Amino acid sequence: MPRFEDYVEQVRELWDSRWLTNRGPKHEELRRALAEKLDSPHAVLYANGHLALESLIDVFELSGEVITTPFTFASTTHALVRKGITPVFADILHDDYTLDPAQIEALITPKTSAIMPVHVYGTLADVDAIQAIADRHGLRVIYDAAHAFGVTRAGTSSASFGDASMFSFHATKVFHTIEGGAAFVKDERLVRPLLEDQNFGITGPESVHAVGGNAKMNEFSAIMGLLNLRDFDDEVARRAEAVTKYRERLTGVPGIYLVPEQTGIAANHAYMPVRFVADEFGTDRDTVFAALAADGIHARKYFYPLVSDFECYEGRFDRAATPVAREVATQVLTLPLYADLDADQVDRICDVILACERRAP
Ligand SMILES: *Cc1c(COP(=O)(O)O)cnc(C)c1O
């Protein structure tokens, strides 16, 4: 949270102007600031990340099948299905849980229109390999970059890979606007259709050009974003300290697997995923989860169950098609991670985890 007084001071301006939404001055200020921060000029802000993703699917006129990962939040898959598209799941890499490029090509059919990878936990997918496949087959690449705000590779922003990227600014994300999101597109000509898609297709006081929905970000959210953006680098730096401490305590423990640090990449430390392999650790993920909960520590089974196992998709997908994702979903926990988490708290969390070693469920 930003300083309360700073928020109130800016909200007072809204009381004076009575301009609460419809792309007011705060919205415009945030849009410009984000385009600069993410070093990518064509930004459209949204009421949330999910609607940004649906809007991108509309504007890129995706159809038929889209190759994507089942190891993600419900939103990625739901957006495709809600837009009448068949998600085709490719498996993930065993070490960093992003889409495995080697699995993609065999799944391409004449109906495939795009690849939708996820930079899961803020770990960049193999953008070069994925782009090469897309180029060979004339496919779009739309990234679910909900976790990857502020991540850069050799100075290149996570917003600039593929044809487009979606970011989520939900309250639980590393940068947030309470609820909110953004779409970044490479091609400037797509900005106007995105704006139409998120505001009823209205193009002027007497003209409605497209059958759009409503997904605009309001001024209160934009203010939250402006203040959090100011604090973002400090937030990431403080999270990095907690991550370093976690790594010191958990690296090398048999049966505990951490995502390797990506070389040449400035991370945002959005999450602290840890995988427990029961055969080696002697205790399974669920037992560790329960032990943490008993101590008042809220880890998350993020992501479990796998999207393809959701009850709403029963009978729809081949559950055996992505064995790596399926296994990882039963082994992974994301541990508490936020700027105020100090070294003593990380120690306490790790003490509880390590005390689980070889403990019967
Ligand atoms: C949070 C999230 C979304 C959805 O974003 P909202 O802003 O909550 O709508 C989509 N994909 C992933 C991977 C997410 O974590």
C-alpha cells in the first residue's frame, strides 16, 4: 500500500473535478508513466487483466485453436473459452514451469491461430524459441504477462515480446491498481480498436463504430497505480532480500526445488515458488502446506488444480496430455513474499518447512 495521506491528497482532486472515470487525467498520467516504465509505447489500460486478455483476443481476431499452458491461473484458459476458442495445452518445462517450446510444433493444426504463453511467477518464457515457431507457421504470439510486470531481459522489457502482452494490476500482484490491467501491442494501429473494444465501440458523441464492451480503468485505480509505480523499484529490491534469504535456507535441501535464477534477466520477485518432491524430501506438498497453516503461515497451492482439471472443463481435455504440468501442480507451493517480510520471518517459515523433512503425513 502507498502512504494513505498521499492517496487521499490525490483523491481530493477527483472530488474537485468530479471526473471519476472515462479516461480522466489520472488515467492518462498512468498510461504515459507505464508506457515509459515498460519501455513500450502502445499501452491501453483496463479495469482488470482478464478483460485486457479478452480484448486482445477480439482485436487480433483469434479463432479456432490457441496453443497455451495449463499451468496458469483460470483467466488464461477462461478468456480463450469465453471467446469461443479451443485451448490446446502444451506441457511445461520441468525446471521453470513455462511453456516447453519443444512441445508446441506437434500441436499446430490448420485451425491454430496463436500461441499464448504465460511468464509464470515472473519467469520469462523462452520468447526466442516461441517466436521462431510462430514465425515459421504464421501464428500470433500473445503473452499472458500478468506476473511479469517490470521484468527485463538485457534491458528489454517484458512488454515488448510477441505481438502483444497482457498485464494484471490486481491487488495481489507485484504492482497493482486495486483492480486493473493493461494491454501492450507492438502495432500502433491496434490501439484504436482496443480502445473501442473497451468502451462500447464509441468513437465520438454521435458515433459507435464497434460492438465493444466496457473495461475502462477508473481514476481511483489510476491514482493507486501512480503511487505504487513510484514505489515499485523499492518494493522489488526489498522482495529481492527476502528471496535471497529463502534461497540461502532452501537451496540444496534434497527434494526441494527452486526455480533457477534467469541469467541476464532483471527479476521482479513476484512470487516464491517451491516444489516438494515427496520421494526425496520424505514429505509431500500437502503436509508442508498444512504444517505452515498450523503455524499461521499462508502459503498457496498456486497453481493447483491444473486448469485442465477444473470441474467446469470435465471431459473436455485429455488430462494425461501434460504430465509435467500435472506433476508440478501437485508439488508446488508459493511461499509468503512481500516487501515487509523480514529475514526473521523468512527464517521462521523455513524452520517450519525444514522441520517437515521426513515427517509422515
Ligand atoms: C491475475 C492473473 C490474470 C488475471 O488478471 P486479473 O487482473 O485478476 O483479471 C491472468 N493470468 C494470470 C497468470 C494471472 O495471475
